[in-house]
Amino acid sequence: MRKLLLDSLLRRPLTEPAPAADDASLAELAGAIRSRLGRSLSIRAVDAGSCNGCELEIHALNNAFYDLERFGIRFVASPRHADVLLVTGPVTRNMREALERTHAATPDPKWVVAVGDCAVDGGLFAGSYAVAGGVSSVVPVDLHIRGCPPSPTALLRGLLALLEKAERG
């Protein structure tokens, strides 16, 4: 018991370091949201059959380091209140209809973002009898954010790219 206590006192905690403060890109994101939309951006996250790795990174966007609310980005519980559908994982056959209904329930104009390698083309699960394919095989996708899983910073950059693409038309 003493050895365990001593080891825990001498070792550093096994946590990740805080992300580097990149205030310029974060300020750019905040300004882009307000100037391009004139209001907040509402996101509905949809898990179409993922391993939950991408969901962990998406949830990290709400922690104290990233704090999406300060940029005017918020997650909503209903697709009827969403501007963006953030879809993770390969679309399983059981989730195909649910994703189609969620897409239909989201008011226009709407954007669909496929998050992670699995959402792009099925990733590791491609070819499985239980997988219908990537998100683009079920609903039209406006932006792909690659990574397994993509980092919260990559997700923020992806949202900024989506807004820039929307502004260009």
C-alpha cells in the first residue's frame, strides 16, 4: 500500500496538456460566425453508428478549453432547431432511415458535416453487412472533416471552412 501511495505522489498525472492558445484563429471563428450568420450557429450531432471516438472530441468542444458557447455555437436537441447536422460514424443499416428523417426535419438552409474517417467512406467498417456506407451515400454532405478521430481544433477549423464555403455560395 505504501509503495502505491509513494508512486502516485512521485509520478505526474496521466492527463493531456492544455491545447495551445491560438487566439487569432479563435477570434476569426467568432467574427466569422457573427458576420456571416448575424446570429448563433446551432448544431445537431447525429451518431449514425460510430465507435464514439468522434463524439468524445465533439463533447470536448464544450469544455473550458474550447468553450464553443463564447463563439455563438451551440448544440441543440432537435433537428428542427439546427443549422448544421454533425454526423459521425458510418451509417449503419439500422440508422439509415433515422438519418434521412433527421435530415428532412432540419429546416433549410442546412449544412451536413461528416466527421471522422468512418463518416467519409465507412472507414474501418466499410464493406460490413451492417453498414450502408459513408454519410454521403445517404444524405448530401457539404463538408468532410477527416481524422480518426479529428481533434477539437480540426472540428473548429472545419466549421470555419463551412462558413467560408457558405459565404462564397
